[in-house]
Amino acid sequence: MLGAIYEFERANLPERQREGIAIDVEAGKYKGRQVKKIDEKTFDKLYAQYQSREINKVQFAKALSVSRPTLDKLLKDRKNSPKYLLNIKASSIILVGFF
């Protein structure tokens, strides 16, 4: 009997959470997590060091004050960004553009 009540409560928990968040958003109390701002010049400088293997991902992430998964997301976004033009020359790829 207690198991059924527990399952019912667990099923309703996300719904109640969404309702509470919606109420707070309307009231202007809930803003979500703040977006982390990263300086483009710093990122580009560290990215160049990372590409030349002077620093590894852990050092890169610490220098930007972000976590490794966040750095991985930034690198993936940079790789898939339409802002970059790919110039292919003799088996090397040169990224041209800005982040």
C-alpha cells in the first residue's frame, strides 16, 4: 500500500515542480541559471594553446573557470558553428572566424 502511494507521489512531483516554476516565472522570481560569459580573446588564445598541445582540457577548463563538460560543449559548439569557414589545405583544417 505504501509503495502505491510512493509511486503516485513520485509521478506527481515533476508536475507540481513545473507548476511552481511557472508561478514564480510569472511573478518574476525565477530566472534560471545565469549564462556564463567567456571572453572571446581569452578563449581563442587558450584554444590555440590547446590545439598545439601546450595545455590539456583540464587546464583549459580551469583557465576559463568552467567544468570539463561545459568546455566540451563549448568546443562542440565552436566546431559546429556556422560562423567559422573551413579552409582545407594539405590535410590540415584551419578555422577562420570568431567565436
